[in-house]
Amino acid sequence: MNRNTTIRTFAIASIATLLAACAGMPGAPSAAPAQPNAPAATAAAPAAADATTAPVASGEKITLRIASIWDATSMEQMQPVLDDYMKQNPNIQIAVDNTAGSGAAVYPDVLKTALASGNPPDAFFMWGGEIAGPFIDADQVLNLNDFYKQYGWDKVYGPWTLDRISRNGSKFGVPYTAHGMGFWYNKDNFAKWGVEVPKTFAEQEAMCEKLKGQNVYCVSIGGKFGWHTMRILDYFIEHQCGPDKHDQLNALTLSWADPCVVASYQSFQKWVDNGWVVPDFLTVSPDDSRFPFFKGDAALVLEGDWYESVLKNNEQDNKKYNFYLPPTDQTPLRFSTFPEQFMISKDGKHPNETAAFLNWLTSPETAKKFPTAFASSATIGANPDCNEWPLTCGLRKEVLDAKSTYPPTDQAFQKELMDGFFEVQDNIVAKKLTPEEGANLMQQRVDEWKAKNKK
Amino acid sequence: MTESLLLPKRNATVATRLRRSWPTLLIWIGLIFLAALWLIPFIIILLTSLRSMNDLISNGVFAWPQRFLPENFAKAWSIGNFSVYFRNSLILILTKVPLGILIAALAAYPLAKMRFRFNNAIFVIFLIGLAIPVQVTLMPLLVMMKQLGIAGTLPALIPPYVVFGLPFQIFVMRGFFRTLPNELIEAARLDGCSEFTVFWRIMLPLSGPALVTLFIIDALGTWNELLIALVLINSEAWLTVPVGLLRFQGQWASRYTELMAGVVISIAPILFIYIFLQRYLVSGLTAGALKE
Amino acid sequence: MTHTRPRRRIRLTPYLFLLPALLWYLIFLGYPMFYSFIISLTDWDGLSRGSNWVGLSNYTSAIFQDQVTILALRNNLIWTAGTLVIPTTLGLLFAVALDQKLPARTLLRSIFYSPAVLPLVAVGLIWAWMYNPQFGFINEVLKAVGLGRFARGWLSMFETALPATFLTAIWTGVGFSMTVYLAALQGIPREQYEAARMDGATGPRLFWNITLPWLREAHVIVLSLAVINSFKVFDLIYTMTYGGPGRSTQVMGTWMYFNAFQYYHAGYGSAIAWIIAIITLVVAIPYVRRMSRD
């Protein structure tokens, strides 16, 4: 071997390395599917030992990738639904990517990277309001007005859900669920403690005081991601500020340094100081808030229409429970509601098939066939068996009939501003800020956000 | 023979020996106690992972499990999709680690054994890589991978993983090569071997221990890496173990028993390898850290 | 056939060997760093096609205006100070203790080092479980020994969240400095001690005058890496506190991630990343100098 051979070997080795770098995968043997853009991973099939690749559209078979937040229990209910669709449409494969457990905290990030990487899911689950805002503004989802005409969706879903998924007059999502939230309580425990469902805010607070005397916490919160705590704060804002001001605050047309906001923060601090809230809740995860509630250490949780299935899954007797809408002393009595939707990626490869699937998914017929999976459907007329799910039916009636509701604040704000909201809320709880300081800081965050995002 | 820093020279008398050895005894007892403390987290998660939630809620974390529930592991494994995560991490290790070490060894050879003008400068450039935070490459990497069409998939991790492993690996290989006698190389050169042959047939084979050590260290680092994988991979099918574990936590947020089972599953292979191969690990660290 | 090779020809070979590494470095480290710097001078959101030039305003607003960045920097400094003192000193003490002939020495060493091989996500989850307010080991122990009034939500209180996370980092980090110091200690020639003993020196004197100087190099390594890694902290914080409660445990590493990948502020996030890089690169200079000296 002489010098020339050395140089040649090196040149080849370097170029090979360079090419390998460009191709990403240096020709190594691997079990990875050959089509990196279409992995089909069904997240919860119990024997999902390996993710097999569905044959990509080389002819008829299509894979629709759906991103969602379904946890293990939910997937158990959704899988038969998906299987049914696949049976009816043998050329379509549905693959689900789930990011569960942390609510709106982690899933949007995962989604953002998926969209940024140019490899988006065909459809993805999303909450309504401003949480979906960034995706619409960054032009990553399809405008669905045409599909609405095609499928007549305007008649299918509860009216206020359509409002929440619209933006600038166009519709960007298909409402999937409609949720409303109230205080859930254990009827037996209430009898035991000698308290009744309050009708006014004063009665609510009196109830908490009475419970305190019996060493029971009034409400159980899991503050880890901020949004569980926010629900209680939203209730106080509705009570202290009233419907109009509340809406203005959400639209950022009223200053958050307004006295009614200060009063809301003061209410919250009062509840914490009086020991009406479970202690040390700031990094308790929202799911964990159920433990004191089930155990009887706390009287209330502020949860939604999905809670009946939570009760059932945790072996609680749902006949012992009920809910009531938190009294706000305002007219109309509004409560917190929010829809969830499916949006279609702009860069998705099969928009028509995706729309067809979503149409089927949210149709009343499908909901009737799989009542438990669609217990909170936004579709008018889709109700679960009200004998089995009395509480769900009851709350759903309130939800879909409601004329006037308010969204949870995390659907009114984008994440950056929302984190500021959470920051203020947590600081007040921990007494790092007084309510006045908190309100001022909140307005400061609003101003900063507006400046940074040129709104 | 290790000299003790703290003991005065040993005396033959039994009495004095006993009297003088109690500091050591105390130290040893202290160490045992600390070691027990160190192991507590492992013990706790193992115990937690073997119980049922009801047991945990009713009896607290101290109590011995009412019933042992190995089913937790089966459940965590299947629902947690760990087989996929393990597969992905393993593929990554088997492709990335040899590639990275080869590139590093190739670079280390001239840095160790050849004289040329920019030798030291280039070495310094590589060393600086140890201080560079991953964050400063994340956004561009995402864009680059998107342009290459591999964003969101496993191959996207290989280039950044290799590049961040190079500084340490070059340092260690260079250090090791320098210990190899020059006579071997001279002899080979005189025989007419090309440099590449010298490298491939002499230097590499003699570097067995260093290569094994680097392999283990790099494999561990690859298995454990979080941030780059968090940013570049988002589809369930391509998650590596750390990111998968985060998602798993989301799935099981309040079911601590299954959650701990998942944690145990994800660290078991590492601990297994550690127990058997730790001497390579230790020697590699010290070789990289200290000059021989 | 033998003949002397002209000097000019040999010079190509080293570069050929170095080519793959250098190219890789350039493409996947150098270029991204450069590109990242360019992004940091714009207001790019990470997704849209266009962006506007804003010069250094991302940097100035980060350092002088953004309360959270200042908080994050402060947290990093606290973390660094803690890392410089606690795990390193503990590591040294452990190393000194283990340098002696003790039974089960290797086992003890393995135990102390073992946390360092685990993925930090797992470590974070393990310790979050230990800190759990309702079921965690730590609170249970406190209650069991009658110190129940100290039991609290360690990761949920502003005062204790960062220290609690740091304790976890100690558990993970002592092993490394212990290993480095141990290797250094075992490299000290015995004759040094013999000679000093002959001169009448005993225990502490020996340590101070013989051992410590020989550890100088180990110090540089351990301390430099401590600082560099302290500014890169991400995994533990992200897993255990997610920056909370409020934003009190945000560090530069996580704040960069939040800004760049959650708030659609790629430009600003890149500036924060570069601030981290500048700090770690400056700190690394003595370390690199030492390592590259022959």
C-alpha cells in the first residue's frame, strides 16, 4: 500500500461519512421501518410489542395519523371505535399518537415539534379557544369552512362549541367534546357533615367554614400544571367581576389590575389561609387531587362531566355522588365550559379522508354505538345511557343547554401569557405576593405579552 | 499497598493497634451507613413497584407489601410501550456508538502520533466542545433535520449525538494512543505500510480496553440523553427511553405503583450493565479526566 | 523501495484522518451554533417563513428586563455555588475515606457511583416520589421520628423546591467527583508520604501539604465540570418541578426550552442559549488549557 492508496482510502472514507451524514442513517442494518414518515403505532394495544409500519399509499391503503391525549383507560374505550371504522373502511389504517396525563401542559409542545418538523399528524386533538390560536395563526391547520358546508356540520354541534372553535369568522376544527365543570360532592358525606348544596357565594363560604370545624378541607386541588388551581380562580373572578368584566378580562380589553381582580385574588388567598383548600397543593398533580376527595378528607373537587367515569374507574359508587354549579351571585349563572376539537393539519397528506373520518367519529350514530367513548360528545343528541351515567347526563344537559358560559382562562390565553397567569396565582398562594401586587404583576405580564407578540 | 492518610504508622502492640484503629472503624461504619442511605431510593421504588395502589394508599410507603404484584411490571411494559423505547434506544446505540468512536479514533491518531502544524489548535477546538451546551444547537438542528426530511425520526438523533460525543472520545483515544510505543509505528512505516494500515491494523487492535470503555460510556450517555431527543423526536414510534419515560409518567401520573414499575424497567438494563462492567466505566472516566 | 518522503507530502495525511471528525463538527456543531446566533438576532417564532432583524435586543431584554431570565440566571448561580461546594467536597471526603484498605471497598465505591449511570428522568421521577407530600418516603420518615411538623410539599413550596431538587443532584453527582479524586489519590507516590513521615509530619499535615497539591489537577477537572454542567442543567428541573412552583425553579436551560419550543420565541430562546454558551465557554478556558497541555 502506498501513499496514493492512503489518500484514496481517505477520500472515500470522508466522502462516505459526509454522504452518510446527509442521509442521516449510515447504512447500518436496523429494524427501523423503511418509511420513516409513516410509522403506525397504535398506542394502547396491549401486545404492541413492536410498531409495525403500515404500507404507505402505494395504491389504496392509507394511514391516518391522529395525535391525541388519551390515556390508557381512554384508549381502552377508543380502540373498539377505531377498529370499527377500520373494519368499515378496510383501506384505511388509523394510528394514534398519545401524550397523556398532563393536560394542556405538555401535549401542545409535542404537537408543535411535530408540526415544526414537517411531519404532522393528519388530525390532532386540541382544546378550543386560544390554546388552538397559535396553530391557526401559524397557518398550520386547514380552514374547514368548505367541509362544514359539505357535511352540514353547523347543525351537528352545540352552538357555543362552534363559537369557541372559530377564529376570525372561519372554523378551524371539528368539535369533539363539550365539557362543563362544577363542584362534585359526596352526598353521604354531606349528610354526615350536615351541610347542604349552597345557593349563594356566602353560603358556599359558610359551608367551607363549617367543614373546617370538622377537619374537612372544602376543596381538593392538584396545582402541578396550574390549570386545576385556575378553575377555582376562574370561579372567583366570575363571582367578583361578573360576566361582562370577566369576558373583557379574557379579551384583554380590561386591565387585570382592576379591583375586582384584586378581590378575586383576595378570595383565593382567604380560602387558602382559612385552611379551606388542601395543603401543599401546588405541585400535587391534578389526578392526585382525587385522593383526599375519595377518602373523605376534602368535600369538593371542581371537575367536569368526565368525572363520572373517573369515579367508576376508581371503584367509587357513582350513586353516592352528585354535582352542583358553583354559585356566583351573578345573573345569568354562568359556569366554566370548554369544547375540545379535532383539527386537520395543513401539511397532512389526506385531508379528505381525514375529514370523512372526523365526520364519522362525531356523528350521532357512532356516539349511540359507543356511548361510553362519547360520553361528552359535542354532538347534539349523542347521549350515553342515562341509567348507567346519570350524572354525566345531568351535567351534559346543563352544558349543551347553556346559553351563556365562560371559558377557562387557559383557553383564553396563549401559553406564554398563561404561564404568567399561573406564576401570579402560585405566588399569591405562597404569599410571595399580595393580591394587589399579584394583580399588578398580572397586568404587567399582559402588557409584556402584548408587546412581545405585537398584539 | 495503600498508605492510609489518617492512621499513624501501625504499631505491633495489640493494645495500641486496637486503640489506633477505631478511627478507621468509625469511618467504615459511617461509610456503610451512607451507602445504605444511598441505596434507599432504589429500595423504595422497588418496593413501591411491587404493590397495588390500594395497599399503598391504606398502608403507606413503609409497609411491607401486602401482596407482591409482579403484574405491575407486565402492565407497565405493555401499556407503556417500553419494548418500542428499548428497541429505539438500542438501535441508536448500535449505530451511533461505533460510528462515533471510529470517527474519534481516526481523529485521535494524528493528534497523538503525528506532527503537523495545527495539531494543538485542532485538539483545543475539539476539547472546547465539552463546554458547549446542547441548547445552542437545538433550533438549527430541528430545521436541518426537517430539510433533510428525517425530522421526528430516529436517524435525526445520530448526527448531534455523534458530535457531542466526539470531544471526550477524541480526548481519551488520543491519550491512549500516546501510550502506545512509537517503535511499532516506525517499524510499520519502514515496512511500507500506509498510515491507514498502521491505524487499522496496529493502533486500533491495541486499543481494546480504551475502545470498550468508550463504548460503555457512550452507550450509557446515549441511553440517558433527554433534551435532544425531546426536541427532535415526537412520534410515539421513535421515542427513546428517557422521553418515553416522561410520556409514561403522563399516562400513569397518579398510579404510582405502575409508574415506579416503569421506572424500574427503564433502569434495570443500565444497572445490570453497570454491575458487570463498571470497572471499564471507572477507568474510562479517570483516563479521560486525569492524564496518565 | 525506500526513499525519504518529501515533507510536503506527509502533511496531507493527518488532515485526511481528521477530516470526518472535522467535517462532522463543522456541519453539526459549528454551523448550528452559527445559525443559532443569527436566529438570536431576529424575532423568528420558529415556524413562520419570515422574521425581522432585531439586533442585540433579545440579549438586552433577556439580561436587563426579563424578570424570569434574571431569576433563571440567579438559580443557575445558586446551583453552581452549591455544586462547587457540596458534591465536590463530599466526593473528596468519600474518596479519602475509600482510599484506605477497607472491606467491601469496591462495593462501596460502586454504590456511591451508581446514581450517575441512571437517566436523569428516572432519577427525577424516583425523587419526586420520595418527595411526594402524601406518600413520600421523606415525609413518612419525618412523621415516624416525630418531626412531622417538618413534613411538607418539598417540591411545591417556593423556598424548598430548588434545594430539594439540588439534593437529588447531590445524590447523583457525588459519585463522579469521588471517582476522579480517588483515581488522583491513588496516583500519589508513596515515597512522598514516607519522606514526610520521616520529617515527623502526621495526619492533617500530610493531607494539607502532600495530598492536596497532588489533587490540584483533579480540582480543576471537578470544579470546571461542576460549573459547566451547572449551567446546562435541564433534565432534573424539567422532570421534578417543570420550572415551578410559579416560575421559581426556572433555570437558563429550561427557560430556553420554554421560550423556543413552547412560546414561539425562537429568536429569544436562541439568545438565552447563547448566553449559556458564553458563560460555559468562558469558564471552560482554564480547563481546556490544562487538558491540552502536554
